[in-house]
Amino acid sequence: MTDKILLLPIIIPLVSGAMVLLFSNRFRRAIEMISLLAASLSLLVSIRLFKENLSFSLPWLGQGLEFSLKLYHFSWFILLAIASFGFLIILYSILFMRNKAYLNQFYSYFLLTISFASGAVLADNLLIMLFFWEGLLLTLFGMIAIGNKNAFKTAIKAFIIVGITDLCMMAGIILTGHLAGTLAISKISLSLNGLGALAFIFLMIGAISKAGSMPFHTWIPDAAIDAPLPFMALVPAAFEKLLGIYFLTRISLDMFQLSPGSWVSVMLMAIGAITIVLAVMMALIQKDYKRLLSYHAISQVGYMILGIGTAVPVGIVGGLFHMINNALYKSGLFLSGGCVEKQTGSTDLRELGGIGTRMPVTFICFIITAVSISGVPPFNGFFSKELVYDGALERGWIFYAAALIGSFFTAASFLKLGHAAFLGKISEKNKGVKEAPFLMLAPMIVVTLLCVIFGLYNQLPLRHLIQPVLGGIRMEGHDFSGFPGNMKLVLATVAVLIAALLNHIWGVKTKGSGLKAVDHIHHAPILSGIYDRAEKRYFDPYDMGLKIADLAAKIAFRCDRAVDWLYDGLAVKVTFAFTRQIRKAHTGSYSAYLAWSLIGAILVAVFLIYST
Amino acid sequence: MYSWFILFPLLSVIILNLPFRGMMNKIAIWYALALSIAQVYLVLFPVNIVMPFLQLNLNADIISRAVLLCIAIVLFVTILSAKYLIKKEDKLFNFVNLLFICLAGMNGVTLVTDIFSLYVFIEITAVASYTLISFYKDKDAFEAAFKYIMLSAMASAMMLAGIALIMLISGDTGFFAIREALKVSPHSSLIVFAIAIFICALFIKGGLMPFHGWLPDAYSAAPAPVSVLLAGVVTKTLGIYGLIRIMVSVIGFDGPLKQALLFIGALSIVVGALAALGQSDFKRMLAYSSISQVGYIIIGLGTGTALGIFGAVFHLFNHAIFKSSLFLNSAAVESRLGTRDMDKMNGLASKMPVTGITSVISCLSAAGLPPLAGFWSKLIIIVALWVSGYRVYAVVAIMASVITLAYFLSLQRRVFFGRIKEDSMNIKEAGIGLTLPAVILTAIIIGVGIAFPFLRDAIKF
């Protein structure tokens, strides 16, 4: 096998993505066939490449720049995950997107996203990676923009937020290249002080923003409503987590030596903890299936960042394991949301309810993925969260506490979501709802099964995929697979879950419906004020930025007017004042002109005589 | 050979008026055209024809030749437009005769080597000009000609007095002799006074502020071909070339004199431009613009450096070209609309495209936009001012070109741009007699502007 095969995961979706764009929407079948074929080919190639150590290099653009790709134990499973999710969600999209507009654009961006994501994972040169990374920004914009009628505004928002953080990353790459003297990722090794720390922070901003962490998250809930659902299941739920956390891990472990004592580690943990708590609090009060999920997509990133930020093996392993688990159950949840949307035509929880018996497969899948995300044993989320808890507790109880609070609210909000959507009274409109078609159920079932397998047989992912990433030396001979060793933590988790359940039961009993089960938290004295402001986007950095930009534009406009007035007003007025005086002086009388000439001549003569 | 430049036009007048006038009537205009073309040719490619009789004491350096070229080109376009505008044959015949006298006078001014001959030729040209201005015998023209005569009379008196005083010291009127004599006693106040009044007389002839009173009336009231001739070459040759010649060949540059030139030049630039801004009469605006542009020539001269003088002569040439072109445009508009009031015009470019385009190019050249000819001469003048240390004047010159652009754009906007008025819907482009000369001049503007870097090497100043 030649090394050129490394190009296939990039080229197959790239070419087919371009090809799809050639077809008009009338050739729906051709578009679907090409997309599905490309996705399955990518998947086959990724499976073939699994466990291969390869590198590929080609001189590029001159200047000693190398188009270098590298496949090793970390990129194996990320590449495989990308190809698998791509395949499953394309399968799902075929029915879901059938009657939507912009079909060719959707599939084209979808395939290009797969291509760029594979490229970013494989790249062994920061500049090459940046190239693919920025390509993802374009497809991100495109995929959001083809959504509903508000989508374009949301796409702009996403583009600006991600674009700015990508600029930070670009600065970080320049700085890193300057400090290390090379852009080859595998050759960079920097310490975290002075400019090195600055470079790390810039790169980290790029990474965690891609993963959707706070404060770069605000476009995700908007996109959840406006963008096509498969996009949500693919990009914010799976790809962005995979890529962002992959890159964060690479910069923390390979390029910079992140040690538990450093302030950067504390900063990462703080970002993680804050993201967990704030995002899940927002998720709690949402009244829309997809929007609720999108806040969880943000919140869960917090666990990963917290885990990696601990810089201790158990935390890092937990963070990475959580990354893959989250990709599974979060895309599963979004897919279930898609099934509900497809069958009932709505994702507003106020219009749903009682459809659990009519859509049993969807409901079961939802239950399993929901308990996974809530961290109920023995599903996969439980194991990865326990590892993160373990790491967090090692670094400080406050981080553990934040993670635990997050767990409580996660469980509470999913109890609310499940209750409001699937149980309770069914509305008249939804009486005739049937189960989703098999083609849409299949991807969801696969993902759900994987959640169960990764939980029950967690040795499989941990031993074969994740622990090798850290390498034998860093692992110090530990093996984190199997049931958690620290029983106290498990008990605490179970206690929190039971508390969430009791809270839900109490909420339902007092307020009378599943939808309102958490209203006592929503309308709690201090919280309600904060919630109101958050819902009005007072805390959205993008809106704040817009306000500042607006103010700056107003000031610049005033300055511009002032300068205009200086030229168009004052200068013209002064000039014409002179002009009027000159016109007045020209009376047309020749005697006056003679006098001027005479006076002029006398002045010239006097001047010349006196100055010589 | 240069004697021919003076004698031939004079002889032509005599020959044209010999008994067989009837035949001459028809060919006079073509004869004049041929003569102007011959002058262009002879200036560019000098031929040494030895005169068998009447050896005049003449000399032509590069400055004289540049002015001779201007005279020939402007004369050519004047004759073309006169052919078109003056319909009566005997009127045209008279016109051509006056042009010949003018031509002889102007060629004389550019070629003579003593100040008395200079005075005589200036008077010859001036007398012909008075008649030309009042050619149609209308009231405005008489008033204008009268003002011109009154101020010229004052100039003549001052010039003669100056010559007399200079004669007292030098005993000769030749440039070289006076120059030598001035070197002996340069700073006696009598000499300075003589120089002062002589120069002021030339200021009057050249129409500089504040000696310009006659100029706007004369330019605007004169018949269109005469305006072209007056603005293009007459005042430039009599006043400005005379001044350049006297400064370069006779007096030389010393501090106070340069200061006086620079000040008068800057005053003319600024006040002329501001006054032009306030005009609504097409030709009056051009007249004030002439005052302003002449100011540039004078401050270029005022630097006293070779670069400055080169810039001044080059700008003189450019001004002759673009101002003639603009006066032709004004004639074209006036001939179609019957008015010179710019407030009564609008959007004429759609009906008179050739006139519109040539006027835009001429205006832009006057405002000094690259790559047109006017840009280079202004640039050279400003650079000369800067390197000679007259930075304030350089800044004034630059700022004033903004006003220049302002009034020319206002002219364009009022006359040629915009939507055409109802009552001028049916007008047509002016005849070939007005458009062809304008096109020729515009071609010169563009050609000189683009080819300037090559010309600069070709002309050894």
C-alpha cells in the first residue's frame, strides 16, 4: 500500500462534493446516490486505514512548505469516527431532506465538510491544518445559510464568531511557527511560558471555539432552530467536538507540555466548569427539542475541556472518552429530534407530548441516549463522566462540584424533555403520528447500540482507542477501563441522579405537567432575573460586539460628517465669501481698474526700491 | 531666416491689398492657413534661408521658438474657426489682414533683441488687437476695447518712460548692452524704478492681478475667434513672453524682484481662481481662469531657476493649447445656443459629444490631472518652487489647483453634464470648423502629456 492512499479520505468527498453541485435539484436521485456512494467509500477507506501508521508529504506552494499528512494512533479513530458519522447521517438525510430546497448545496457542503474534517485531522503541518480548518468555516456558513428564512442571519453570526476565533488561531499558528521554527506539528515542542503561553492561548481559543465552548457558543442554539437538522447532528454534535477536542489534545499533549501545576491548566478547567454549569442551566429552561439539545451540546464540551485541562492521565482519558461518547449520544439525540420533527412537523415541546407509544423505536433510542448523557450506569456517559470527576477532584473540589451540578441539571432537563415530548397527553394534531421510516431509524439505532456497547464493554474503546493516545509513559501503567475504582464518586453520582429524579417528580406534582417540571428553578428568586436577561441575549458576546460595533460606526459616522462639513460646508462658505468680495470689487469701471494698476505699479516700485 | 517671420506677414498684407483684391478675397483664408502651417514647420525644422536684403538683428532661443510654435498653432485654429464663424467674405478678408498684422507683431516680439523694438512690436500687436476685439462694432466690444486701450496706454507710457530711463544709463537699447550697463550700477534707485515700471507695464499687458481690469471684458466681449487668439497667444506673447525675455536676457534675477514676481503670481493664481468660481458667463470664467493660469507661469518664472523657467515656458505652451480649446468649445456652445450664460445650459454633452469630450480633457489638463500636458508643467513649477525653498508658494499653488478643479468641474456640470433642457432638445453638434480645431488641440494635450518623458529628453533647455 502506497502512502498516497492517505489522500483518499480527503479527495473522495471533495470530488463528489464538487460533482453534486453540478446537478440541479431535479436530479434528486443522482445527488443522493453520489453522496451515499462517496460516504460509503470514505467509510471503507477509513476502516482500511485503521491501525495503519502512514505519512505522506509533498512540497507545496514553494517556500519550503510541505503538504504533509500523518496517520497515527490518535488520528485513526477520529478519522474513522468522521467517516462513520458522515455515512450514518447521510443515510438519515436521504429521507429527512427529501422535500427540502437547496438539496444539491446541502449534500455538497456535507461532503466537503467530511473532506475538510478528514484533512484537518490528517494534516501534520499547522498551515495545512489551518487550510482545512478554514474550509470548514465556509461549509459551516453554507450549511446554516440554506436553512429556514432566518438562517442567513444566523449563518453570518456563526461565520463572524468562528471567523474571529479562527483568526486567533491563525495568530497562534504564526506565533508557534515563529517560536518553534517549524510548522510541522510532530516536530513542535514548546514550553508554556512567555510567548509560548500566548501562542497556546491563541491556539486553544481556536480549538475550544470549534468545540463550541463558552463564550464562543452563541450561534449554536440559533443554528439549532434555523439550520437543517442533519447539519446539527453532524457538525455541532459530532464533528466539531471531535475536531476541537482532537486539536486541544494535540496542543496540550504534543506541542506544548501542559503540566498539572500550570496556570493554563487551571484556566482550561475554569472554562470547562463554567461552560458545563451555565450552558446546562440554559438548557434546562428551553421549550424546544432542538434548542434544548444544542445547549447540551455546549454543556458537554465543558466536561471534555475540564477533563483535558486537569492534565492528569485519568482526566485526559475521561475527556477524550467523553468526546467520543458525546458524539454518539448527541448525534443520536439530534437524530431522534429529527424523527420527531419529520413525523409531527414540530419540535416545540408545547405542541408535542404523548407520542412515545406511537413512535416506540424513537422513544427507546431517546431513552437510552438520554440516560447515557445523564451519566446513568452502565451506559457510556457514566464511565467517561466518572473519569472526568476523578480527574477534577484530584485538582480541586470546586471543579468536581461544578461537574456534579452539571450532572444534576443534565438529568433534570432530560427528564423534562422526555416527559414533555413522549409522555403526557397527546394533542389532537398528533393523533395520527406514525413511527419514522426505517432508513431514518437505522442510523439512530446504530448510534444507540454503540452507546450501550461503549458502556458495557468500555475496555474496547478505552484500551484500543483512547489510552494509546497518551502513550505508555504518560499512563504510568494505569488502566481506566472497567467499573470505576472510586466507589465514593459513584455513590455521589447516583445520589445526584436520584435527586434529579425526585426533583422532577416533585416538579410534575406541583406544576402538573412534564414541561413545567423545572419551572420552580426557572422562576426561583434570583435566577429568574438572570434567565430573563439571558433569553433576551443580554449576555451574548456577539450581540454585545454588535452593539459596540454599532456605537463605533455611529462615532465614525459623526467624524465623517464633521470632516465632510469641513470640506463641503466651511471650505466652500469661506471660498464663496472671498468670491463674492472679488466680484463686488470688479465694478467694470475702467477708472477703478486704472487706479488698481497705478497703485499696483507704485507698490511694486516702492517695494523694489526699498528692498535693494 | 527669422526675418521672414516678421516680414512675410507684413508683405502679405500689402500683396493682399494690391489692386486685384477680388481674386485675393477668395484665397486669403487659405493663404493664412498655409502660412500658419509653414510657421509650425519652420519652427520645428529650422531651415537657414539667407536674406539677401534687410538684415534685422534677431535671435531665437528655445523660449522664442516655443512661443513661435504656440503662435502658429493658435493662429491655425483661429483661422479655421473664423472661416466657420465669419460668413461674409469681405469681413473675413479684413479679419485675415488684421491677423497678419497681429502675427507680424507677435513674431516680432518673440524675436527682437532690443527693448525699443520690443515696445514697437508690442504696440503693433496691441493696435491690431483693439480692432479685432471691436470687429463687430457692438457696444460691449467697444467698451471692452476701450478699457483695453486705456490700460494699454498707461502701459505704453510706463514702458516708454522705463526705456528712456534705462537709455540714460546704458546709452543703447540692445539687451546685451543694457545687461552690461546694469552690471556696473545695478542698485541705483532710478534704475530700479525704471525696471519696476517696465515690468508693471508688462504685467498690464499680461493681465496679472491687480493689473488685469481690462482682461475679462476683452476676452468675453471679443468675437469667438478673437477670444481664442487673445487668450491663447496675444496676451501671453506681449505680457508674459516679454516679461520672461526681459528677466532672462536683460535684468536677471535678484531677491526682491523674485519676491515681487512670486507674490504677484500667487495673488493672480488665488484671486483669479476665486473670481472664476463666481462666474456664470462661460467666457468670463475662462478669462478669470486665464489670469489664474498666468499666475502659475509667473511664479514659475519667479523661482529664477532653469527648472522654474522651463516650467513657466512649458505652462505657457500648455495654457495656449488648452485655453484655446476651451474658448473654441465656448464658441461652439454659443453658436448653437446663442448665449454664454451657463445657468441656461445643461446636459449639452449628449447633443454635442465632441465639444463635451474636448472640453473635459482641456479642463482636466488645466486643473493639472495626469497624464495630460497641464499636469507636467504644473508639477515642474511646483517642484521648482519646492526645491528653491519657496515652500509656502508651492503649497499655495497646490491648494489653488483644487479651486481650479472646482470651477472647471462646476463649468462641466453646468454646461455639459446632467439632463438636457427642454428648449435645447433640438440642438446639434457645432460644425467642423469648431470641432476639428478642438480635436487637434485635445490631441496635442494628450500627446504632449503622454510623450512628455521623451520630449523632456529631446528638449535641451
